[in-house]
Amino acid sequence: MRIAVFALFYGDHLELHDRLMSGLEGSLKLPGVKLTVWLNSVSSRCADRIAKGVAELGGDIAYRGDNVPKYDAMRTMFQPLKATANTDWVVWFDDDTLIEKPDWVSVTSNYILAHPAAVYLGERWFINWMSGQWEFIQKSTWFRDKPAELIKGKPGINFAQGAYWWLKSTAMRDLDWPDPRLSHNGGDTLLGEAIRQQGWPFDKFSYGVKPNKAPRRGLSQRPAGAK
């Protein structure tokens, strides 16, 4: 299985960055796995630590510079994959994700092989849509006229927490993900809805990885489409 792993790092948070890089270094030395990272306003000490790990893993640093909104960065990093068919799965990490088990790649890969219909995996979260979001969704190129899912009696979505998820590369290309209207917030819930609209499954599987293990830092916006 060919797996493209992406990680976005922000700011001067050496403990977080060292924690994630240590987890990646201990788990990505596998055939067919490629790491690409994006450094958003990262301090020199953090950049040095990350660059050391990326070099050890034979990965790439796609960008070093001022803060770029998350989905602009993601769109740039995913673009080369959309022109080729040499990757089977895309894996995303925010820098606050904690890798607890070094065999997370192999265990998840075995799960995928045992579930050939799998398209989208991660830790299940849910939200109810804010005012304006469903209208925003209905204008999406990937909208297929499915009525909103009801979460506790109100329109919402079950989705993979955005700090760590797996997406089949064919789905990424079919959806042209990320949605070009996305900037920094709301992409994880929107991806969950895009998957649901296509009738694809959401596998609630996140063995060995705990996303969103630090307070929010840096840029924050209203979720996409919310009034």
C-alpha cells in the first residue's frame, strides 16, 4: 500500500513538534510511505528539529514561511497527487496529534485490506450545523441532494476529527479535496459531509493515534459557511 503522510506544524511549540516527529520517526520507516511537512511560522529551533526527522525519513519540506491557512496549505500539498495515480491513501496530521502506538500504520493498513470498501477513517466526532452551513453545503460541487443527517434531533454530521484522518486518494481526486472555498476552519466537518453525500462509508478507526491533544493555537476563523 502506497501512503502519503502530510503534517502541518505551526509556531514555536518544541515539545509538541518533538512529540509528533518522534512518533513519525518511530513508525514511518516502511516501504511505500512518504512524509511531506509544511512549516507555518515555525521557530528556528522547531524547524531544526523537524528537518532532522524529515531527513531521517527521506521526506520533503513543502514550505517554510509565514502562517498560511490550513486548507490553502493542504490544497498546495495535495495538488501533485491529483495528477498521478501513484498513491493509494492520504494521511493528515496536525502538529498536536499524539502517536501512541508505533504500529499504527501497519494495523490501519491491515484494517483497510480487510475492509476493501473503506474510503475515510479517523476518530469519530460530531457537530450540529451552525446557521448558514447547510446552505453552504447545498452549493457544493459534491452535493448529491441527500438531506442533512440528524444528530440528537438536529441537522449535523459525524466526521473524522481534523487533526488526524485517512482518505483514499481516489476519493481525494474525485472530490478535488480540499474544497476550494475552505480557508482555515470547518474543513473536517465538511469532509465528513462530502463523504456522506457520495454514499461512501466512514470507518471510525483511529488505532494508536490520538488527535487534538493540545489547546488551539494560531489563526482561528468561523467555520466554513457559518453566518
